[in-house]
Amino acid sequence: DAGITQSPRHKVTETGTPVTLRCHQTENHRYMYWYRQDPGHGLRLIHYSYGVKDTDKGEVSDGYSVSRSKTEDFLLTLESATSSQTSVYFCAISERAQGRIYGYTFGSGTRLTVV
Amino acid sequence: GQQLNQSPQSMFIQEGEDVSMNCTSSSIFNTWLWYKQDPGEGPVLLIALYKAGELTSNGRLTAQFGITRKDSFLNISASIPSDVGIYFCAGQPVDSNYQLIWGAGTKLIIKP
């Protein structure tokens, strides 16, 4: 979807190195999310943002941090990558109206391999 | 974390068959979403449901928001090879402003 882009699409990094993944949206949606997807675990929420500089932890946040300095950008950082963080990472965006979520859209993903 | 109970986990289909899958929860939701994911891509929204009892179609796909607000169903009629992929349901709990709960996915596979 052209409204949300992730970069890079693929990355191989060494254990112990910091890694930053970027999510960029052009939809002006308030909410942004980072998920990881692993075989047998489905989609698991890492962190989410409900506005500029407003972020909170998801269910698998250990070892990850996020930042959102602009509405359009949401960064996910692995401070010191470990092999257990090898995964496919998805960014998503959404809006809310009358108490209901709409426009929940995913990026194409970043495949991260930690060696 | 909390997950929806999505079934079946996988199913083998032959071209032309109708397909049904469902998601259930112990809590009440006010939104149900159905996604399809192709290999190497992110999930793509198929159908969004916002009212109990709502029945919505998107081509050969039909989804329903259960009357109890604790379940949802997705049907695919006359399946074709490009229907192969993983289908996910997601629900918005009534006490959540922006969080979704996800099913584990139903994998559709074409019978050889």
C-alpha cells in the first residue's frame, strides 16, 4: 500500500549491533504500531503510538524501543540485536472514529536476520 | 497475550469449493476485521464489520459479525487458486480505543 512504507525491506545484522527500522505513512493517521510475525505465533504487538511522542508497550516489548517525533514516522530500534529477534516486522497504521478502529493498514514488512 | 480462537488452523481446498472459517472470543467486541496475507507481504484488509448481525460482502467473500458480538465468520464461495494464503481475524474489544486482538490465522492450501 502506497500510504505506508517500511524500510529497509531486508536486513542482515550481527548480534549485539543496534538496528533501526523505519515506518513512514502518508495517511496522517494518529495510531501507529509495530508487530513481529514468527511461525507459530501469529502477529504480536511490540509497541504502539497514539500520537506524536506518545508511545506505549505491547506484549513483546523487551529489547525494543520506539520513537515518534512526527506524525508520519515511527521508528523501531533494537538496542542490541539478538538471534531471537530474527523475524519479520510489520508496521501498521489506523484511525479511530466514534469509538471504532478504521483504516488499519499494514506495510509490506521488514525481514530481519540476526547472525 | 490474548488471542482469538480462530478455526480451522488450516484447510485444503479444491478449486470451486466453498470455504468457511470463524473466530470466537470470550469477550465482546465492537469491531471485527478480516485480513488475507500472501507470502512475503503484509496482511491486507478484506472486510470490516462494525455492527452486531452485520453481513458484508466483498466479491466472493462474505463476513458476518455475530449477534452475540463474540464471534465472526468468513466465507469464500467458489474458491480459485489465488485464494491460497493465510486469513486472519482481528477484533477490537469494547474497552479498547485502538488495540486489536488477533487470531492465529487460517492457512488455505490448494489440494494437488
